[in-house]
Amino acid sequence: MLRAGAALAGLGLAGLPPSTASATGRTPADAVARESADTPEAGSYLVGRGIADATGEVAEVGLMGYGRTDQQAEGLHTRLRARAFVIADRTPDGGAGERVALVVVDSPMIFSSVHQAVLRGLAERYGGLYTARNTMITATHTHAGPGGYSHHLLYNLTTLGFHAKTFDAVVRGILEAVGRAHADLAPADLVLTRGELRDASVNRSRAAFDRNPADVRAYFPDAIDPLTTLLRIERQGRLVGAVNWFATHCTSMSGDNRLVSADNKGYAAYHWEREVAGADYLAGTAPDVITAFAQTNAGDMSPNLDLAPPTTPEDFERTRELGLRQYRAAAGQLGRPGARLAGGVDSRLVYVDLSDVTVEPEFTGDGRTHRTAKPAVGAAMAAGSTEDGPAFPGFAEGENPLWDAVSHSVVYTVSPELRDAHAPKAIAVPIGEMNRVYPWVQEIVPVQLVRIGRLHLIGIPGEVTIAAGLRLRRTVAGIVGTGLEDVLVAGYANAYFHYVTTPEEYDAQHYEGGSTLFGRWQLPALQQVSARLARALRDGQPLPTGPEPPDLSAAPLSFQPPIVLDAPQLGRSFGDVLTQPRESYRAGERVVAVFAGAHPGNDLHRGGTYLRVERAEGGTWRTVADDGDWSTTFRWQRDGIAASKVTVTWDVPATATPGSYRIRYDGDAKPPVGAPRSFSGTTRAFTVLG
């Protein structure tokens, strides 16, 4: 009752009425009974929380996700953050036993490059405490984050190769978040609740989904996965953290957007932490509440409910609204008693060469043995998802007559192995063969299973459709003997291999099927691996990890020209205000200031800010907003050869205190010789009226 009262009080502060919606109707009746029956002693686990800035370059780097070479970053809307949670068994003497680290990053993908570097860093700091087996790193899959941090060439094509600064920011952000969570370990209770959210996703490949058997279509009658799951962390009845899982793509920000953004899931976390709980990310201390909004099986789930790609700047409000819906669905569960978790923490991980898996009849569905094959890009993948953001002209989802003819008359004739694994895919790029010359995509991938009490997370390094996710969940739930809704797919985990569809969906060759790189039997292969992990976890048996993917960090290709020189406009100095704000503004109006700036790539200001909105208080200036806030934007523009214009905007919130304000810009200029030099510029004061 105390927990529920505290939670509802917090919701009142957020202007959110307590939710009266029941948990999903698909929860088995005995599971509902178990929720009230689990009554372990308080502080059953040791839990630590950590958050850190993982924002990479914000100018002259390709944004990752839509595959567009023209989508080059021109600034920053919201910072990208890594949120980590270390969860450990509490031993009888109060110490930490077996543990897992869950990390959710506002990032397009987690590539093997990042996974390997983070594990090396954790080993250097903590020895064998955090390993590939017990560390799960997932991405929210924002399509507005900087790319160029993979060691596989396909993902660096739109970024002119590898970007060391962005790679370093992502890796360091994750390491800092895990380090802070490690230092924050303290007794805590874990409470698991569920709900439904039906207006934040739509199936963007309905025709492919409808090919699934009746049992799948009956389980998802609206062709969406409405399940929203919340794992809340409580210390002495007080909420200090939460992880939410819900399936929807982070494609609310459009392919025409040029500002780095954490998209809808990032906004949901920001709203809860900062706008509701009052966090100050620049304070140097941990927020009172750290919340992560993680992905599940979001492969065919679009946030664009009209099934049309968003436009900019309308996408800003779409992003905010989709984030608010996910927040409300999560925070609305705080008033429910839920299942107070008990039982151990455990994990298993294996590396699998997905290009060479023999899949047993138990998992293929047709009573026959099949094999996966070398990865191949389908013509439908080149088409892109037309509902979220089309890719290359000349390709389509579904039938591609030219590529169909080439595949069936040439490629499949030459290679029956490819035909048996990939047909009816129209192969546009035999990327597995290209891997022999240079590493384009990953073939040896990690598959993971994590258990926290009754909650099981299947770590899949890609984008899983809801039907494929259901089959994975059923596979694991049947072996470990738990309720289906106690098993979730943790997508975008530890590496990236594109999509996973059911064989039936694969045959439709929509974007998701064309992006299922290892062929029609990829999902059954993953079910087979997941079953192996589940049996080992259930029986308490170790598993050999298998052959690890190669370390490709020695010589990644990079063609991005370096920053050579910054120079101010003629007759100006760095930091000069080129356009001053007006004298006064009211709530809802936009303040605009333009500065003589420098390239923001000279210093990423990770953990800091490029801008501050300051209010006069008692003879000093107090920061009320920075470049991580939703109300601000930071735009960079080249002005001639070496000069830069920086435009800062601030949308005056309805809650802004009337008074005197100013905007400050902090930059770093690259001289002809030597390291960048910091500078700052400040506007004249302006008034916010009441």
C-alpha cells in the first residue's frame, strides 16, 4: 500500500491519472494468482543504476537507420544516453552473488565493435565480474543517431566510413553507465507488472503477418503486440528505477530530420527522469529515478499509425506524443501490486555462425532438416520500409521482376545451397560472398538468455517481428516452465544482423523478409539455439560460448575529411552574437539566437552541453535548460570555407518563471596548429513575461 501510494503521488505530479486498465487479457489465470503470492523478504536483490552521456558527433556525420547518404547531421535536439542496471542475487550475508548487467542505449544499433570494446573495458576494470555471458547491451534503435561506429562496412557507407569520435562516445558512455550502476549497488525489491498499449504501434507489413498460422493471428488479433512490461526498482518502498519493454520502432523522427535525437523511447525516458522527477543531467549526481524504455520484438511495429513516413518539423510533435504514450502506459502500472520477484539471477550466451546452422525438424515446422546459408540482401531490403522511410528507387517490397529473374535463373542455378536456404528471396547483393574480401556484415553472432527471478530475456542481435518473437518466447517458456508473458525478446542486443521473420512472413518478401539475411530458416535456427540456452539455464549447466567473432578494430576504413581549421566571419570573433533575441517573449514562443561558432566535432561536450538557457537569480545566472532538453535545439551550419554559424533555439515552456534570461553558447575552435581552444558567447538579456 505504501508503494502504491507513493507511486500514485508521483503520477499526480505528472498530471497523470492512476491507470485503471487491467493487465493484458492473455495472461494465464495462474500467473495472476502468482503475482499476489510472491512475497519474498524486502531487499531480495542488490540493484545498482547508472546513466551516462553516449552522444557522438552531431555535425557532418551520417545519421544511422534510414540508409540515406543525404541525411547528414546538422546539430542536436536531444542527447543520447546509456542507462545501466546491475542486478545481483543477495547472499545470506548481504553480499552480491550471481549478477547481470542490463544496458539500454539511445543508439541506432549495438554493433559487435561496441560489444567487444565494452567487454574489454569492463574486464580491465572489474576482472571477470562482467562478461559476455552476463552483460546485455541493447539499443533503442533511434534512426536519428550518428553512425560510423561499426567495424562492418555495410553500416558505414552513409557516414564515409568509421568515425572514431562517435565510437568512443558510445563505448565510454556505456562503460560509465555500467560503472555507476556497479557503484550504486544497494538492497532493492524488483516488481514486475504488465499492461497494454494499443495506440503506439501498427503493423507495417500486415500482408506478410497475415501469412502466419491461425494460432499466431489469434494471439495478435490486431497484428500488433500491445504488451508493455515494467520492471520497477524500489528501495524501502521508494521508486528509484524502472525498465519498460514495448515493441515499436524509433522512427518517429523522419529521414528528412538533420538533428541528433533519441526519438520516442528516448523522450519517454527523458520525460520521466527530468520533466516528472526533476533530474539534472549536468549536476554530477545520479538522478533520483533512472528509467529505460527498451525494445522487444519491434521488427514490423511502426510508430507511424497512418503508415506514412513522417515529415519534419511535424515529426518533433509525433516523437513527443509517442514517447508520452509509452511513458503513460509504463507509469500507469505503478499503482498495481504486481509480482514482487524472487529467485535467482542467471544468464547464458553462445556465439553462433548463422551462415552454417543445421536446423533439426523439431524447429523447422515441416518435419525436415534444413540449413541456413551465407547472408544475402534481398531486393525488398533495398526498397526500405515504405511506411517509415523508403530507401533506394527501383526496388519494391514484394515482387521485383528483374531481381526475381536473376536470382532464379542465375544465382539459384549456380548455387543450390543458396536456393534451398534463401528462395523465394530475390537476391540483390550476395553479401556473404563479399565478406570473403572485406567484412561487410557479421556472420558469427551472440544469442543470450538472461533470467531475473521469473523474468526471462532472450537477447537477439536484430529486429524480430512480433510473430517471430512469439515463437522464440514459446520455445523458451515451454522449456523453463514459466508463463509466456514472463519471457520477452530483447531485440537489438549485443550485435546486429538485421531482421528475423517467420518462414511464412519470409515468403512474402516484404522489407523485413528481404532483410532476413540468412534465409528462410533463420528463425528456426534461432529457436534451436534459444532452446539450448533455455535447457542449460533450467538445468544449471554451463555452455561453451563457441567461436567468437573476429576483432576487426585494427584498421577500419574512414574517408571523412578531418576538421582542418575554424575561423570566425570577417570582422567577428568566436562567440559573437550575429542575431540577438528579441527583448521579450511569452510562454509558447521561440527564442532564436545565432552565434559566430566553430565545428562541434572539435569537442563533443559529452557529459556537458553546447548551450545553456540561464535565468537571473539573486545576482547570478542559473541554468534552466541545456542541449539535452526537449525545449532547445542546436544547429550548426558552415558559413563559407572555415566559418560556422550556430543557431540556438529555446521554446519557452508554459512553466517558465517570468524574469530575465540569456542564452550562452560554448564552443571549441580548431587553430591551424595545435588543439582546439574553447570559447563562449552570451546573448543580451531578454525578458520572459508572465
